[in-house]
Amino acid sequence: MVTGPDRTGDPTPEAARGAADQARYAWRVLSVTSLGVVLAGLNTSTLDVGLPVVARHFDASASQASWILLSYMLVNTVLILVFGRVADIVGRRRLYVTGLAILTGASLLCGLAPSAPALAGLRALQAVGAAAIITNTTALLTDAFPSDKLSTGLGLNVTIASAAQVAGPVVGGAMATALGWRAVFWFNVPFGVAGLLWARFSLRRTPPPPDREPFDAVGAALAFFVVGGPVLALSEGGALGWTDPLVATGLVVFAVTLPVFLIVQRRRRYPMLDLSLFADRERSLAYVAVFLLALARFAVVLLMSLYLQAAGGADPFQAGVRVIPVAAGISLASPVAGRLARRYPARILASAGMALTAAALIVLALIISPDRPYLPLGTGLLAVGLGSGLFMTPNTSSIMTSVAADRRGIANGVRSMLQNTGFVVSTALSLAIVTSPLDPLAKQAAYAGTLSDLSTNALESFTRGYRVAFVVLAGACLVGMVASLARNPRPTDDHPTEPGHPTDFSEPRRHDTIPKGA
């Protein structure tokens, strides 16, 4: 049967029906991934504002409170890279559905946690499920959408994820204020059940590759230590001092395991991290920009919600409402970035987004104060979100369209791993900076949201720490902007067209743009 174009160049009826079926399937896949990113977004952002309530309930120390956040982020970051590799071996549908089931069950168990250490452990279990979801979302969309619609699908996915982040702080604050901290976790369960059922019904079963490549367990273990070493050092440095043996151990672990990890990955036939992904200069710089923007912007919501409660006396719901502008800005800018990508190169849009984010962080460093009116702070938070949204869609699409279809799982796994590494470093570094000037009692009060009840000196020290943290985050963003701009413009930069799809990672990128017509 002829299914291609007829003699006039128009598609045959069979080809047209096939294209229509694929288009419907693509939008169905977007509905599936939307439920997944809503669940992942709520799971992350609700606790940003609910942490003080949790810390007060368990009378948690500063270290225990920080590890309730960091245990999730550390495990999630390492497993994103692991699952990116597993997805290419066993299939995206199976791993995605399994991840939804794990995250939903772990959310239920988190609400039953009897202690802060138990909650930190269950958060790590949540991270296993979240990693499977995050790793597969972009790859599923890239497989389902035709190239001329890919940036539209990715932009909508980012918009939906951002909407969940908009709702997350408000929902988390409202739940924690009205129903207690356990409701912050149980609220995720209905979304998880709905997402699991819809995914099983909607996603097509795809057979795994006939020749399954072995899994690199050694590489996975080394990756855990590479990421975990600096996170341990950063999280405990503020509390124990930067010369403490535990902090020094974390730094030594990182320094020793990083080169070993790179050597092992280079020598293995089937590595967990395919280093040839970084052979292309343009893709490598796009990855660097992913990490640095994530480092610069992720901790902003957590820092501001903590500051509004600890220094401003706000309750969790009030704090949640006041940090909405960050996610709202991402939601507004992401679809606009998808449309702008039809006309402008990814490197220009991504760099402009990073410049705006850096400027907003500097403004926040200058104006933050316990008695500052909210409007200037809210405007700064909105600008952080707008800059991040302008960056994310074009940069992600430029990475995903630069690799062959059967390797998109690992390509997106690397992107997600670098982004989440930025998230965890952003959290650990920022919390270390803002709490370092405080004594142990003041540190615990800061995490519990009661610092304003202590001395004026403690509050002033806390605010100075915030100014330093925002300047450091802005500096990281500016470095990322330079890396993004350093991508060489292609001859097609003035008239972006559909990017090529190399057959392997060593083939040079053809365009630094988003697909035309997206």
C-alpha cells in the first residue's frame, strides 16, 4: 500500500490518517506527562513553604530540617542519570508508570512518618519515583511530537509544570496552616492515582531494544558519591564549620571520585554517562547553562518563603502566596519563548533569560529587608521567573533535537541530572550561606520560622546572609550567560530552520535553533 505522497506531492489519505493519529497520540502523551509533572511539582514546591511547620512538629535540628529537603534532592539527582540509561534499555512507558506508583505510595507514607529522620528516609523513596517520572517526561514528548511541533509540546509541558509550582506553595501553605504538615504529602496521592491510571491506558507499549545493553552499576555508585560529597559538605559546613572532619570528608570524596568516575565512564563500552554527549561544543555549553541557571534560581522560592516566615512573621499560607511570582513568571514566559524560538536562535533567547534572572537576583540582594514593602520583592521574584521561563524551552529543545531518537533518554537524563544537581547545590549552598552567621539556637529558629522572636542582631545577621546568597546566585547565573553566548552562531542563525538529527553523538550539531514552525 502506498502511504507516501502521491504524484502531485500531496500526502495520500492513508498518510494523512496516520499523521492525524500520531498528532492525537502526541497530545494524549502531553496529558499523561502533565499529570506527572503536576505531581512532581507539587511534591517539591509544597514542602518549600511547609518546612517550618514540619521542623516545629518534630523539634528538628537545623541539620535534620535541611536533610528533609536534601535527601530527596540528592537521590533524585543521582537516579535521574541512572534512569535516563535504564529508560533506553527497558522502555520509557514501563519506567514512567513504575515511577508514578512509587512516588504515590511514598507520598502516602511520608504523611505517616514518626520522626524527622524517618521522614528524610521516606523523602528519599519519593525521589526514586520522581526521578523515573522526570527522566521520561521530555523523552516521551520528543518521541511523540513531530519536529515542527516539538517546541510547542515542550513549552506547554513547562507551562503546566510551572502552574503546579504556582499552586504548590499556596496549596502547601494552606494545607500546613489548616490541616497540618501531613496533608502536605497526602495531597499528592489523588494526582498520583489519576496519573498512574491514565498513563497505563494512554501510553503505547514499545518493545525494548533487541540487544539490551548492560547497566553500569559501578558508574551509578560513583555518581552518587560525586554528587553526595559536595552536598554533604555544603549542608553541614554552616552548622559544623568548614574545617570539621565531616565537611572535609565530603570534599575529599568529591575530589577523589570525580576523576575516577570520568575515567571509568570513558573506558566502559556501555557507560551510564555517555561522555560523547559532551564532544559537541554547542551541546556541552547548553548543558553548562542548564546547571548554572538551576543553581541560580531554584533556591529562591525556598529562601523567600523561609525568610517571610522566619523574619517577617508570615504563616505558611501567606508565604506561599507571596512566592507565587517566581512560578507565575515561568508560566508566562515559557509559551512566549516557544513562539520566539521560531524566529530567534536558542543561544540568544537562553542568554537573555539568564541575564534577566541575574539582574533580578541582584535587585533582591539590594532590597531584601524585614520591613521592606512586598511590591518590590514580588517584582524581583517575578523577574526571576520570567528570565527562567525564557531560558528553559529553547535551551531544552536545542539539546533534545541534537541527538538521535534512540538516545534521547540518556540525553535528557543528562540534562535533568545537571539541572537537578544545580537544584541540590543551590539549596545546600544557599542554606549554608544564610545560616552560617547564626548560632545553633538561631539556626533552629530560622528553620522553624520563629527567628523574629529572637534578638534583632540575629535577624540582621540572617538578612546579611541573604544578601550574600543572592549575589552568589547572581554570579553563577552570569557565568552561565557567558557560556550560553559562547555557543558559536550557525549560518542559519538569522533564519532558524529545523535542526538536523545526528545519527550519533560525535556528529556536529547543524543548527543552534528550535525547529521551524514549532
